[in-house]
Amino acid sequence: MQDFNTIPDRSPLEPEADGFSVTLDGVVIRRVLSSDLHRLEAGKTPVLILPLEPMQMTVSSVDVGTRVLALAAHMPALFCARKTYRFECENGAALLHLAFDTKWFEELRRRCELGPDQVPRFIETCRHSDFSFITRMLLDHMTRPDTWPPTVIALCAELIICRFLTELRDQIDETGTRDVLSDAALYDVMAVVEKQLSGPIKVAELARTAAMSNDRFSRAFKAKTGKSPRTYILERRVEMVIELMAETDLSLSDIAFAAGFSSQSHMTYVFNRTIGLPPGQYRGLEAVEDISPLAARRA
């Protein structure tokens, strides 16, 4: 088991590289496997994980609960400061772990015009087209230090953090609170819904995934998608019912439970209210897949 901590509060740091870690002015970058990442302790500054391939992990912290992260390749996750995180990973995906000098990070925060109480409170993810190129540059420098000057690599680390901080800043409304659901957070929430669609899904769990309170998450989700979390979940269940009726010979009772409904009668009520027909009548129609109002609405 390996423990990775934020670097000490000291600057500047001497440049060095050995293929597995590189230390620059203000940032330490380590290349590790997710299967070796069991515990991560963040000190006075956040820490960042940058996956080199798609990966899924369950992250828990005593005071903020548990979150399932589904990360695409080169989609970094920023973990807030002063917390200890524990990980369960499904595979041994390669990733980069970035830890920051306190003064270095605070200078970036001020340059991005973000208040000290507005930095991540649990975990933030971010997507940007620059990240793939930046990741390749970081890897090149770790394996062939002469490829890029250390100052360029330090700028790459700065760019990743600045992307995060400016996105957080843009999500802050006039009252100073964050009621905006980022694209990355929405992606994480929808991934949880898809994974648990056949069983119970609690809005509280989705809110934890987005690092928001239940009320703020519900408002932010509706502002982002035009529907409440509960409505979105029910619509996804109805779509699953339509798919199962078209592709299987399961009974309506079995389909109801497979789609996460508590009973066939509950499925029938929701299906009829959403589609305008009971599922039994809908199943008897020809070319089921061509008449889905939900599919047409999504197109």
C-alpha cells in the first residue's frame, strides 16, 4: 500500500525526473497505478489525479461520505484540501498524481480570482480539449526529461489547475454560492443513475456525487436539464422498459423489477402517464422502437 501526501510547504523545489516522478518548482508529479492508490492525504492544498486511461473508483472520506468516480482518459479529478481519502479501484489503470506547494497553489487561486472558501469542498472533475495534449507533455518529460524544459512542464501543471479554478469561479452566482452543475458533475451523476437503474436510486446519493446539498443539487440539476432528478430517473426507467419490451420476451412483471420499479402497477402508472399508453398496449404495437416519445424528445 502506498500513501501519497501533498508536498511540504517549501519553494522553490529542485527539478528532478526518474520516469516515475518529477519535482518542479511548486508541483510534484508521480506516475502510479490506481490499484496502488489506497489512501491519499491532502494537506493545505488540493491534490489532483489525472488518469491515463478510463477508470472507475469509489472514493470515501469520513466527513463528506462516498462518491463513485467514472473518469475518462485525461479527465482529471481535484480533491479538496485537509481531508483523507480512501480508494477502491476496479482495475489497475495508470494515472498521474499531482501535489502542490501551498504558496504556488495560493498564487494561482488569487490569479484566478477565486476566494479561499470557494475552492473544492470534496471532489471536482473537469473536461477540456487541452488536457490530452498536456498529459502527453507530462509523460514525455517524465520518461525523457530533455524533451521539454522544466519551466514548460510547470506551466502545463498550472494550466490544468487554472482550468479547474476558472470553472469553479464561473459557477459562483451573485450570492457567492455554487448552484451550477458543471458538465463533468452532470456526467458523474448520470453515470451513477445508469449503474443503479435496475435498483433504488436516492437523490441524496446523487447530490453527494455532485458535492452539493440535496436542495441545491435538485435546483442545479433542474436548471441544467430542465427536469427534476426524480423525473429524469423515472424517464430513464421508462426508456429501459421500452427497450426490454422490444428486445426480450420477459413478462411485464419481470420488466418492472428489471427497470427498477417497485411493482408492475407502479410501472404501469408511470408508463401510462409518460407515454400515454399502458405498457401492455404499447408492447402490442408494431415497430416499438420507432414510436418512443422519449426517444423523439431526446433526438
